[in-house]
Amino acid sequence: MQKVSLVALVQMKSSESKDENLRLSLNFIKEAAKKKASLICFPEFQMAFSPSYQSAKQLTKLAESINYGNFVFTLCSAAKRNKINVIATIYERIANNSNTKYNNRVFDTAVMINNKGIICSVYRKVHLYDAFGFKESVKMMAGNIIEKPVKTSAGNVGLMICYDIRFPEMSRILTMDGANVLAVPSAWVHGIMKEEHWQTMLKARAIENGSYVIAPDQVGNIFSGRSMVVDPFGINLLDMGNREGMEVVEIDKSRIQKVRNSLPLLNNRRTDVYRDNIHAFS
């Protein structure tokens, strides 16, 4: 069994042009395949940058469905053509627009596509970024399902999106469901202490779960960059700073079990005690 895989991270500055971002994405997929990567991960808002002046109605018009939209269809074709797994992000149009609850709002969605061009996971962001003066819930609907991890050559990948990283319950649920790689496509808004929070939490999620954390980020516009890969012991394998582009990182799956054996946090949990305090999660 192959223990080492190559994973590509894309740090991009998405424009407001969906077509331009798709063109760039296809180039990155082709480049990653040439470099023998088995998986390429794009950041949140890959489809387009949504500036503050863009209305919810305008964003809804930009959004596409998973099954019938050109953006995902084209990425699926590219994944198959280049024989590479792809983690992509889109604004997903909500089908039930007859319900006023859903009018003019979209899902912030991550899609995992396998190397045969087949969609194998669709994750809709659970925790919307209603913090630090931002309110994603004005334009977006929160998902309500934590998707099961997907087995890939790079490991069992659990999907999260950006703000989700601030909620350790989610990464632990994914880990207990079998994840040993946490993929976190992000568009991390810059600000006071924001980069420090980003680095600290990515490392914490990696260490506490004995998992790789792969976190491609947006750069430019209002975003901080600093796309990172952290190994299960909290070692930084990559920090892209503020440069646009793609980097390829080696993922050694044997490292996961070695770290989990020497630092058995998952085995040392006291779930018998936690059960008595389950109200803290409600």
C-alpha cells in the first residue's frame, strides 16, 4: 500500500468573474496532475469573490446547482481527464426557492470529486461567519449535516469550511468517524490577531486529532492568505504567505498512526465522564 501521496494546495485571489476563476482552476488542475499530485484542494469562494456591495439576489443569480451547473460539471470533467481528486467550492443554488425562507440565499458548499470525475461528497458549511462585523447569513443558508469522511489515496478526508475550524466539536466528530486528514477550504478575512488565530487553530485541530490539516486559503481582496498544511504532531509543512499560486506537499500516511500511538489522545478520552456533562453541548 502506498504510504506517501502528493497533495496540491491552491492559494488564489478569486475575482468576481466566475468564468475567469474556472479557467484558472482548470490550469491549476492540469499543473497539479503534471506534478503527480493525487489530490488538489481549492479555497473557499473559488467560484467568485462576493464583495460587500453585492446583494444576496445578485449572488443567488451567480450560484449554480451541484448536478446541473457548468462550474462543477467542468471540474468533474477535468478531474477525470487528469486522473486527480479535486476539492472545490461553489455557491450552491438552493432548489426549494418557492419557500420564502430560502429566497435569495445560497449554500457555501465544498464538493469532493474523485479521479474518475464522480462527486463523492457534498458538504454545506455548517457554521456561517456571523462575527467580527460580518454576517454571512444575510446571503447564505447554513447546512445542517457533517458529511462522513471520504477515503482517498491521501487518507480519509473530512471536509470543513473556514469558520468551522473555530469549533473543535466538528473536527472531533469527523475524526471519530474515521477522518485522518481534515481539509479546510477557507477565505480567512484579515484583521487584528486573525492570522495568529488561523495558525493556532489549524495546529490545535491537527494535534488534538492526530490528523493532517490541509487548509487552502484565499489571498488578496479582504483575505489573509497563509494557506497551510500541518502534520499530525503540529509541524508546519507549508505556509504560503501572501503569494498566489499552487504548492505540492508530501503527505506520509504512516506518520498518522505513529503520532497517534505515541500521543494517544483519542484513546485517552474519558467519554464516561463527558457523558455526565453532555448538557454543555446543547
